[in-house]
Amino acid sequence: MTQSIEVEVCIIGGGVSGLKAAHTLLNHSGSKYSSKDLILLEAQDRLGGRIFTDRKSSKLGISYDLGASWFHDSLNNVVLEESIKDGTFNVMEDGYYDDKDIRVFASDEDGPLDVNNMKLHRVAEDLEKFIELYYFDDLNKADMSLNEIVELFMEKHSSRLTTEQKRYCSTILRYLELWYGITWDKISAKYSIMDHQGRNLFNKKGYDFLINKLASGIPEDRILHSHPVTNIIRNNKKGNERVAVESSNGPTVYCNYLVVTVPQSILSLSPSHTHGITWIPPLPSNITDALENIHFGALGKVIFEFESCWWDINEDRFEILADSTDDSSLSSPISSSPESFKFPVFAVNCAAVYKESVRGASLCILTQSPLTDYLESHPQQAWSYFKPMLSKLKLNDLQVSDPINTITSNWTNNPYIRGSYSAVETGDDPLDIITQLSGEHDCGLIDKNIRFAGEHTTSDGSGCVHGAYMSGQREAMWILNDCGAFSTQ
């Protein structure tokens, strides 16, 4: 086996950001880099990172994205725009805007809530605006959890609310748990409300099209699979290379530039952890402190496939409200199946998404930690847990049938992922980690030639595919400019 490899650029991680960085370095107009100048180390035996399109598990012939599924911010999404332009994605054929007004259910009602006459969505909008205004002119105000600021709203404005609005709107904002992958007693109120730049477009095609497109521009021999990085030795003086990268299954890579795209959940591990990375010398305190000031969620998925549809096929999504609870154990690890209606349910109606091409029907349910952790480790218990809640969706003349197939994600059991993406808990400072790792402010980086990319290093598209994609492009362009690699011809 080759004992060492010497290249200009080493990229750690074969997710969207790492692949985009490599693709840009090799294919950008004017770049002098060739394949011999680059190597990409991927810890897993596949590319994609937190993108995984499952094309094998379905009994209905459907391909499910168990990670990212939507083009968020579709009015300003570079991945969507570029994919439309190069013909790899057709919105009308490959996409679906699953954004009809959501049908809402609760444990104490047999049918859907009359949210229009109850004006529940309008009160929820007031709640979100209340949170924005509370921190609008003073981000130095003490942070609190999402459930605490909802309680504050209810205290201040209860005289304006009907009994029904008090009952249901006290928990309706728990839908945000299915954005962040953590429970509302952990979600930072200060950073809870998101500004969306356009509708969310569901990706029917499967996000592996993007992974395959990027990988096609990188020679196969420049990607080393199953090479988890163990040590990064900074300022190594071997020849002209300044960084040494050691992996558990391959040669040492010496490089002039290093792009680190591993998830924030891996960066935050102690070097003594089995899957942690040892930095020699250690990471400086500005970076380790920033890593301690941000957390990550565990957004998972459970997919149930049925022989036929026993819910309304014309609805895009369903929300089943959790019962109002002050349970202090809400975010505690789960050791046995929790009681029904403890966590909210957000279900995508795949029967509506694929109704023209699929026999049978399926529901895709998003889950948050700690429920994700439990169900990913106990997938056989998923239906017994969800059945009492999903039965609320039943149309009067139909019977709830058991699924013919259950598919779950496995992110919390994957040692190279450990969850989903960055999530802001109460008291966290998301801007700190972005400042330290993005390189956009010329501060915080441990060495100029060591770069970081990934959804956790950007405020534009944080937690999203297009955010990770743009961060990989950002660092590749920085390298090309720094080393003068653009051809003058």
C-alpha cells in the first residue's frame, strides 16, 4: 500500500459541500488544477453524507429521500436554479409543491380541526410575530426556550384568545420541532423563527441526482471511500506541503490546502472519542468554544407503505398536535415506547405526491430527538407507536389498515453522522461558529490554508442542501484565488 500521497488539496468528507468543493476545483473555468492535484477522503462506503436516496426498500416502487427531501427557499436556491438550467431537474415532472394549507388534528377531536373558523393559523402567525418583535431591537435579551416564550405570549394576550385558541395554539408551534430535530423545551426562542425565501419544493426525483452529478466531474480514483480521518497535523513541513492528514484505512495525505467538511456533530467530538479527530496541535479555543455554543438535532423519518389509502388523498400534509404538557422529561432519552400524543406528528402525504404513478399509498413522518433516536433503534415499534395518532386521519367509510412495509432512517446510529444538522438550543450562539469556520470575516481560522465547509458554516441556507453546496463552492473559490490557480489563457 502507498504510504503517503502528496497533493495540492485534500478534502475531508464526500457530502454535498465536499463534492461541490472538489467539483469546482477541477471543473471551474480557468482552474489550473487537474485530478492529480486533489484527493477526497470519505469515511463511509458511499457518497452523499446526510443525503441518502433509498431506491431499494420500497414495496411500491417509490424512491424515498431519508435525509434532505426539499428545495427550501426556492426563490433563491442556487442548486435548484442550476439544476433547472442544466436540465437535470424539471420542476413540473421532478418536483411537487406540497404546501396546501395543512390539515390539523388533535387527540380530543374525531375529525380534523376547523382551523379556518377557529382562526388557529392566524394566532400562530401572531405568535411568530410576537417572538420576532420580542428580540427585534435587542438580541442581547436573555434567551429562553420556545415553550417558555409561547407561555409568555399566552400570559400577555390570553384575553384576546378564545378557549379553543388557548387550547390548541399553546402547542401549535411545536411544528418547529420538525424543522430543528429537537423538542421545543430546547429550541432557542431567539433564533426559532425562520425567514423563508420562497416556497418549499418537494424533490420527487431524489437528491442522489445531485450527488451523482457532482461525482461525475471527479475521477473515481481521486475519491477514497471508507477512509475515516483520525489525525490532522497542522503546519507539517514535509516538502512544500503544510498539512498532514491521517486516516485509519489508508496512506497519509500531505497537502497545501485542506477543506474540512465533516458534520458539526463530528467536529465537536473529543479527540479521545472513537470517531473523533485529533488535531495536532489542538484546535484553538476560539473554535472549540464556538463548537460548544451550538448543538445538532436528530431529524429522522419513518415511512409507512399501505396497500391502499385510507386517508384523504387530496391533502398534502397532516399535523397531529401533541397534547399540552409541561413534562420536564420531554427531551430526555427514551427507553421504552412513549405514550401517544406526547410528540407532534408531521406527515407528508406521499399518496398525493406520487398519486399518478404508484399503486398503493404511503405516509412519510418526520421525527425529532429523542423520538428519532428511539425509533431508529427500534423500528419494529414504529407502527404501534404511531397508529393511535395516525388513526385520526381515517376517512369515515374506510378502515385503518396495517402497513405492508416500514422504512426508517438511521442517522443517529451512524457514527459518522450522529444526527441530522446544526440546531440552535437555548443560549446557543449560531453566529459564533459561522464566524469561526466560514472564513468570511478573516478571523477565527486556525491556519489560512485550513478551510471549513458544510451547512454549519453559513448563515445563508444553514441546515439546507443549498447552504452546504454554496459553502463548498465558497472554499474552492477561495483556494483558487489564493494560489493563483486561474489560467490566464
